[in-house]
Amino acid sequence: MGPSHTSPPVSRRAALAIAAAAAAGSVLAWGCAGGRSSVSSPVGPEGPPAPPAPTDDGAAAHLTGMALPSVALPSTSGRTVDLSTVEAARVVVYAYPMTSRPGQSLPPGWDGLPGTRGCTAEACAFRDHRRELGELGASVFGLSTQSTDYQREMVARLHVPFEVLSDEQLRLADAMRLPTFTVAGVTYLKRLSFVAAKGRIEKVFYPVFPVASHADEVIAWLRDHLG
């Protein structure tokens, strides 16, 4: 795993408020630093309308029970990681489309697509729950199709304590037939998470919504499936 960073926990009141806002579709963009997440732009009467919630299109139905393929991906820690050989009781992988970068525009039409918002909030939530996940024997990895350099900026800015893997060449996505979508000629992963043990997928979360409470959802599943 990459270097650890200590971040103060999100208060329960703040977490509940964020989750409620996401569930109501009232979040446009997210920012978080030092362990606190915040809604940066409204939607609705004072901003763009919320996009439709993602629906289960069946594109991940084949993943449960799948043996993880042996694919080495570059990590933000500077090494390569083969998820099929990670030595941990359980491996949690959350795949996401793309985190935004300050000062850079999103792809055209991005905010109107189901499931594209909340990537930064999701990273922050897994960051803030890293201790609970570790206590449950889980090693966490982020996964996206951005380059490692792009991901490293996000990891440094948000103080993400776990490794984020780059599938820029879509080698893992193709091997696992992960659900994807294309905007302006670029392919992105649809948001999903999976839990694997001994190299085989036990649980798939797809679609993921609301995003802000997803880390809690994963933790609840892990607690219900100990041993």
C-alpha cells in the first residue's frame, strides 16, 4: 500500500447531511480536504438540474463469482499491482469514471450523464473510512482509466491513503468486461465496486447510488460477511 496520511474524521452530522443531499440529487460537484467533505455547487433552482440516477443495465451481472484476471496495473505508489495476487483477507476495488481537477473543464455533457457525479466524494469517503475497512481485513484500491500522473494529482490533493490503479489501456476492463461508456472519444469506467477474496469476486455493487454513502454500504456488507 502507498504512504498513509492522517485525516480527521467526518462528523456524523456532516456525513448524514452529505448523504441526504446526494440521495436527493442536490449535489453538482464535490470538494474535500483534511477529512471534511463539502458540497461546492447546488443543483435545482440555483444550478443545473440533477442528472437521472444510474440504473442497473445488467452490464455487471457476470462479475459475481469471477476469478480476477492476472493483469498488472500501474499504481499511484509507483509500483504495479496485480489484484489477483494481493495478499489480504479481502480486496475492495471501487471503479469510478473520473475525478475533476481544479481549473479544468469536464468533458462535454458530463454533468447530465447518469452516475458521473461524485467521484471526489467517493474517494474522500473511502479515505475517511480506511481504518474501519482495514479492521475488517480489507485492502482498498481505486480504479479508473485516467493516467497515473492524473491520478497522483488527485491522491496528493485529497490526501488519499490507498493506491489508485490506472487502466488507461483498458486491459483490466477488457479482461473483466467491465461496464464502460464513451464521451468525446474517451472511454470511462462506469461506477461500480467489488469485493474479492482469494482472487475471486464475492460481491458486486452496481449501480452505485447514492455515492456519498457508498463506503458505508461496503463496510456494512463486510461486517455481515466476516470469516
